[in-house]
Amino acid sequence: MLCVSINLEKYPNMLALVADYPQISVSVGVHPMAEMASSLDADYLKSQAINPKVVAIGETGLDYYYHKGDTQEQQDRFRTHIQVANDLNKPIIVHTRDAGDDTLEILRSENAEKCSGVIHCFTETMGFAERAMELGFMISFSGITTFKTAEAIREVAKQVPDDMLLIETDSPYLAPIPHRGKQNWPSLVKHVAETLAEVRNTSVEHIAQISKDNYYRLFNKN
């Protein structure tokens, strides 16, 4: 299981909570909507990321849904995460919302194919998915995939190759149907697997196996 960081202030508490559980790994990074008192310091991020418990950098990326004004700080922060990920050869977890073109441009310009990673909680187009996969990024589907209004996302889910697919909880929000609107839990990821199995005309067991294999391959877990 992977606990994903969204800000550096609470990161030490998260790390302490999972320290005694070898089956739980963490990432370290700053969500694009997280507020910071100062600019993200690459050396500090790197110092936290060298911990062997850390298997990824992020969650990072761009979110223009709530922030439609000055996006430069988000972009600068995103670039810093990619640079640290490349330096440490650890994958990045990418958040993108209403920012697809800029997300892809920054991934390309910062040579993110060196570290690769995952586009998490995928809500983009198949064209976006194809360009991200060309850079070595896996595509991860969350509880949104089960929503009645998510037909376009399910269409993408049909086409992502087996070796590039992940599933996720994205707790505590985005609980899948039939639990939509309630707090999300890792155990509910089974509903995402069931939906993917249905749209891909395969078994839940197959989705479980390929997502497990891809997780271990991406995050270099034994």
C-alpha cells in the first residue's frame, strides 16, 4: 500500500504512522493546491525523499480548476518535483486537472521520461493518456471510473494496455459506487477493479494481478 504525501508540514506525521508497517510505503511531495509559506526547496525535498520508505515523489502537478489566475508557482513547484525525481531515480505521482496541455509540456521539457511515474486519478482524454504513456507514465483509475457520468473515462479505461494500468483508492474522497458520497477506504478499491473488469471484458482477478504487477514494477518493490 502507498500513502501519498500532499504537504510537507504533515508529512513527518504520516511517516511516523506507517514506520512500523513494512507493507506500507510513502511518497513525499506537495499537492499543487497546498499552500506553502515559502517556495519549495529542492534540497529539502531531496533530503526527505532519500528515506528508503519513500518510493515516489509527489503528489505533484497542476490544478487550474480552482486556481485559474497566476499558475507560475504551481508550474515551478511541479518542475522542482520532476528534477528531484530524476536526480533520485524515483517515479513521480502526477495530479492534473484542467491543465492537460501544460502538464504534458512540463513533463516533456523536464525529461520526465527518465523517472517515469503515474497519472493518478485519471480524468483526461485518450489523447492525453497516449502522450503520457509515451513518456513511460502509467494511467491510474479511481472511484470516479464507477460514476454514471464517467462514460468518457471508462472509454479510456478500455484502451489502456495491461502493462500501463493501475487502480487506486485516492482516499478519503471519491468513494466508488455504491458508496459515493461517503468516506473512501482502501478496501473499496475492489469496486474500481470490478468496473474495469467489466469494461475491459476480463475478470476481476486479472485486473488485480496486472495492477499488482504494475505497482511493484513502477515503484521498484520486491
